Amino acid sequence: MNYRVSHLLISLLLGACSSAPIQTNNQATPAPQPIVNQVDDAASEARFSQNLNELMSQVSQTQQIPLASLESGFLDAKTIPSIRKLVLPPSATFKKNWVVYRQRFIEPVRLKAGKAFWNQNQAFLSQTEQASGVPAELIVAIIGIETIYGRQTGTFRVKDVLSTLAFSYPDTPNKPAREQLFKDQLKELILLCWSEAGGMLPAKNNTQGVNQVRFNACLNQNSSYAGAIGLPQFMPSSIRSFAVDGDGDGRIDLRLSAKDAIASVANFMKMHGWQTGMPIYFPIQEKAILAARALADGEPQLKYTVQELIEKEILTAQQGDLQNGGVEPQSRAMIVDLPYPDKDGNDQVHYVVGLNNFLSIVQYNRSYFYAQSVAEFAQELGYKNQSVVPILSSANPVDHGSVKPKSKKTKAKKKTK
């Protein structure tokens, strides 16, 4: 899906629809998903080809990649007109609806699939949690919301998606910035695929040279309509920066390896500031809606301390008590607004207080709706959303940045709510 891009997060990273179910490494691999490939008009294709050729020449010169190999990989690249519509901003009359969004992602099918995924990967999830400090429930929630554990990884060829958005982005106020963002992602894809094909190996270890077939296959793999890849929907830059080899087979495969996907999600969250043993968000007091509304500005920044929000009666004193499931009073927080229309069409807003771990999830996908859905999905799987620290004593000082959560080895067997 991610501040998963090099400069800023695009909020378009939910996977396009597909139908093949996910399988773990010990099971049969999913059936291939159909590739959607559409051709634009001749004039647009000519401009597209010229721009793509210029980028390939630039990459060839700066990265010492043979131009012939790049031309072979992009020989059949096409623009995809429908993607331009998919990335357009909503109309002026569109109303955000937290209730509908939540119902789409926190629902019985995904929750059941989440329990099955957890059961299939229980030992590795526990191992990953202990190593990274990122809760298994959170990892399972992210993969479930992103792709339903591989069922919805996209039906577009990634090279076509990124090329279309790099050179034919729709006319929007932020078109130049978006096109540059996707040009950068296209370059990252080329480097990723070149590396996977053996092109980045030192000469002494690269006796067979680059594998052109593997290079082309990497460029042709399925992605979402925004170019996100695999079970966790990583953009190419994030695959290169944060993906890890979870199953130890010497390569990273986010499409077919559940272990690689699990380990990569955990690594991304850890690298983006996840605080072990700390909650994600707090509900506000019912009487504090007006006070919360005055502070909500939509900016993903931790502007307030928990103590300040307690003094404004937005939070309770217990939420500022680390030993009772809260956080330290000086912990940073922000007001999260989740708008929705009521049954009469009137604008309503559900407010929560986002903590540091909420902001870490926002860096995976720049959306309050997304982050809150991940948090509540994790809670449905058993995540307690409270601090997990030992009783503080003078003989046992606590480092709150390195506290490990209690073992959750039996959580997969628990029923969801």
C-alpha cells in the first residue's frame, strides 16, 4: 500500500480486486491472477513511449544497466486508461463515511481469514513478535486489511501501472508531484527487479550474469492500481528499504511467502517508530466531543501531551497511568477525526486520541480511517490496546522503549468478538 514511498505516502495503496486465495509456503501456490492491460490512443501512446525511453536511457546511464535489457523488459509496456480514473480525487459532493469504511474491512470474512492465517503461521508470528516487538495481531490485521491474506493483490502489471502514473497522470492540482513520485517508484522497480535477476551481484559472484527472463517477470508481476505489490502491498521503494527474507530461502517474495510478508510488515513498523508494549489509541470521554472538535485539524502530528488532554477532560486520569494500561503523562498524542453521515444525512464525527503507535500505522498508509481500522481489527483478534509493562519498583527499573509484550501463543485459538 506507505509512507511506503520514498518521499511521502500515497493514500491509494489498497489492492485491486483479485480472486486467488493465499497459501502458506507449505501449501500449493495460488493460481495465477489475470492481468489487465488496456491500450490508449495512438498519440498518447507515442508520448508515453518517448517519455519511457528517456527514463530508460537515464537509468541505463546512472545505474550501469544495459539499455538493451531495459528495452526488452519494457517492450510491451502499455498505458492503462482506467487507472487514471481510479486515482482521481473524490468529487466535491463526496462525504467520507467512517461507518461504511469500517464495515468494509472489519467484517466476518476477513476476521475468519485472519484467524486461519494466524493458525497457519502461529509459530512464526510468535517468533517475529518476540524479535521485533510488533504484536502478531497488528501484523495479521495489516495483511488482512491490505489483501485478505493474498486474495486481493491486484490485477494490473506493475510496470504498466507505474509507467501510466509517471507519464500520464490525470490533470489534478498535484499532477507534477504525483508524476515525479511515480517516476521515482518506476526507477525503484527497475532496480528491484534488476537486483532480483542477479544484476546487482558482484562480478565474482555473478558467473551467469543477469537473468533477463527473471527481470522481465519481475516487471510483469501483479500490483494494485497504485503499484503496490504482494500480501502487504509494499511499493517498490519500500520493498528495497524494508522488506526482509523471513523464510530464509535467500530471496524476498512478498507475493507467495507468508513469512516474508510477516517479517517485512514487522520490520516496516519497527523502523517507523512502533513502541513495544504501548497502546495505539484511546477513546475520548463522551462529554469531550466539543473539546476534541476544537483540537482536531487533520494533521498527522503528535501536537499534545496526554496530560494536556487529561486536563481538558478529553482523556481520563487512568489513561495517563502507565501501570494501569495507559501511557506516561508526557507521551505525545493527537486528535483523530473519523467523519460519517448519520441516517438522516447529517454530518457526524467519531473522535479518538491517536498515540505514537497510531502515527506509526499512518506511515504505512496515510489515512486515519485505515489506521483506526487496523487498530480495531487487531483488537478483534485479541490485541488489548493497553500498556504491557511489569510493576515498577526501585529494584526493577523499566525501559519503556524495549518492553516486550506478553506471550500470545494461544491467541490464535481464541474466538473473535
